[in-house]
Amino acid sequence: MATVTFDSISCVYPGAERPSVDQLDLDIKDGEFLVLVGPSGCGKSTTLRMLAGLEEVHSGRILIDGKIVDDSPPKDRDIAMVFQNYALYPHMTVAENMGFALKIAGMSKAERSTRVREIANMLDLEPLLNRKPKSLSGGQRQRVAMGRAIIREPQVFLMDEPLSNLDAKLRVQTRSQIASMQRRLGVTTVYVTHDQTEALTMGDRIAVLKDGLLQQVGTPRELYESPSNDFVAGFIGSPAMNLVEANVVDTGASFGSMTIPVDRDVARASGGLLKLGIRPEDLKIVSREEPGLEVVIDIVEELGADGFVYGHTLGDKRVNIVARVDGRVHPVAGDTAMLSPLPDRAHFFDAGTGLRLS
């Protein structure tokens, strides 16, 4: 086990107008499961590849367990990487794939066999040890790739979107297996994904990147409850947080026919206009006589006990709105509904910079 430190690291690809990763500062604790998340092109895979030694660090330092590894080749960093495409040897059995690194290291056949069976038992792979990758399902191949990484007992696991090739049901099942396995082993893990649901359900902490810049790092609950800016607010959570521009009046922020109370310091910092953020679950449907925002329902997403209604506001400036509703009783497409937020759950952001106002 080990700590990992990114000390103001940057990476610039030849011909690029801006760094792919720009002055990243991040400390990862011993045994922590940290998820790097963000949209495509945000620099998360580049960050992982720099840690692995597959990309050059143009400025700054990377430390593993306090040791600077910028100039160390990948084989000397004591890391194990799980790739998106599994990268299994097609001519080898599952047992041979898992034990190959131990064979290269000179471990005896008996010791290798014992170690392979230990890891196979942990990952429910024992019945598959004599099969080759072509006869395995996607989920089984992913577990073999995991086993090949685990068996080396590295200081750090690196995982680059390992579940993206799996179907939805298998993805849910496998991510719980990965999270529970990591907690059992206690190995420091850096996990890259563009799926914020994976990030929320798996990580001890999440680091959100955009355009190569770190936007926020914190626990899943911290990012969900207190996003540092409107980008994090809109990225973390499914469906995304509703973000609407609101005028600041004497008593608060205007939301349709109602006013949401705003702290005096927030109102003063807003300059008369702010961005109001409300989670879909913090909007409720009220009667037409109550204050709220009038919305035309476009689509209803049925999810059983719950549902989501997607609609838009009336008037010249159309704003899309989504709210969570009771799956059994809700408006239908074409209806007009009045939506009212829970005032104590509202988030306020600067209309210009997008930074949180608190």
C-alpha cells in the first residue's frame, strides 16, 4: 500500500493549444479508492497514464509513497493497471493469464498455482481456470484482468474505464465486486470513468476534472450536497441538477411566481443576478394556486416506484426542467404543472463565474 501525490503536474501534447492536464495538485491516501471523473477530453486518462509512466510529465512531480517516480519506468513503479479492453493473452488459459507476471518474476510453479487459486476463489473464477479468453463473457474477462492485477500485490491499482464494455446490468454487478474487493485488499486505487454514477457508488473520494483543471475533490456526499461550481453541480447527479438564472429581489431569488430566501451576503455578492440550482428530487408538484414555476411536461420517464418528468418553462426564454415524481401519480406529456422547490435545498452560483455563493 502507498500514498500517491500529484504535485502541480502538467502534460501538453505536441500541437495542442492548451495542456491536457494543467497544474494538478492531488493527494491520495494510503488504501483510498479515488475516482477521477469528467467528460471526454478532460484529462482523466492522461493523469492516470502519467502516474503509470506511459505519458511524460512536463512540469511538476508525481510521488508514490513519498518517492518521486517521474523518471522511473513503468515496471519500477510497483503498479498494476486494468485496461478498458482487458488485454488478455488469447492463447493462454485463465490460470496462465493470471499467473504470467509471477512466472516472469521467477516464482515456482507450485507457488504460482496456489496463488492463482487464492485469487480465483476471491473472484469466483475457479471453474474457469482452464478456459481461454475467447470462451468467456465480458464480465468474466474483466474479472480475469482484475485477478491478473491483484495477484502481483502492487502498491497501487490503476483502472481506466474497466466497465465501459459491459452491459448495464453486468456493469452494476461488477462495480460492486470491484469496490468490495478493493476494501478487502486495502490497496490504493485510482479509477478513471466518465460515468458519474460509478463515481458516486464506488469512490471514497471523487476528483472532478474539466479541460485539464481540477474542479473539486471530496466525498460523494460532499460533491452532491455542496458542489463548488455550476459545472460540478450539473455533472454530479443523475438526472443533473436544474440550473436556472434568477433575479435577486429584496427578499430572495425569483423562481417563477415565488421567491426563495437568499442569505444577505449571497445576495450582495450576486450583483442582482445569480444561477439557481435545484436537484430534481427537491422539486415538488403543487396546485395551480400555490407559488412556483409553471412547466409544460414534454416526457415522462417511468422507473417503477419513482419517475422523472422532463419539461420546459413558458415564455420567450425556454428553460428545461426535470423533477422526480411518484411513479404511480404524476402528470403526463402535454400537461402543464406548477413546480415548487424546497427552499432549504436550493444552491446558489455566481451567474458569471459559476462559483458557489455561500
